[in-house]
Amino acid sequence: MSLPPCPKCNSEYVYQDQDLLICPECAYEWNPNELPEDDEPTASDANGTALKAGDKITFAKDLKVKGSSQVLKIGTKAVIRRIVEGKDHQLDCKIVGASDMMITAAFVKKAD
């Protein structure tokens, strides 16, 4: 019997325990008979456009970096690595010309 890979980490080492499938690598449990829920965190930019991991963004305003004299200027480009829910800064980004930073989604725009 072939079991599907884990939907969270794509591990092939999935095993069955009664009605549930369990991934030993990330400890995710799911019922293969139920539809998967979309539990990825979401964020919206300054214009209300939905953002997701991998999107390219630009800053909509100048932002001061906490604990530094550095200012990230309007139009600075970045790439969203992941979206974090429940924090002040929702976007974990790789900023061009700077390091990785957490940014508030309300201060960015999705780049074309």
C-alpha cells in the first residue's frame, strides 16, 4: 500500500495510525479522507493586495531600522521569504542591499 507524502514537509516516511496519517519528521497528522485546510498565514499590502511567500515587494514609505541609523528608502526592493501571523511584523523578507528583516505588511506594495 502506497501512502501520500506529508502535505507540510513532503516527507515520504508517512505511516498510518487508525484513520490518521502521521509524518514522523514534522509530526503533522491528517485524515486523508478530509479536504485539506488552507492554514497558511495571509497578509495584505498597503493597497489591499494579497501577499504570499515568494512575492517581490517595494517599500511604500521610508522606514527607519530599529537600533540603527539606517533608513530604508521608498522603492527599496525585497522578496518575501515567509509570512508570519500574529506579530507586528508579518513579512520575513530578504531586502536588496540589506540583510533579512521582518517588515510590517502595511508599509509595502506588491511589485509588478
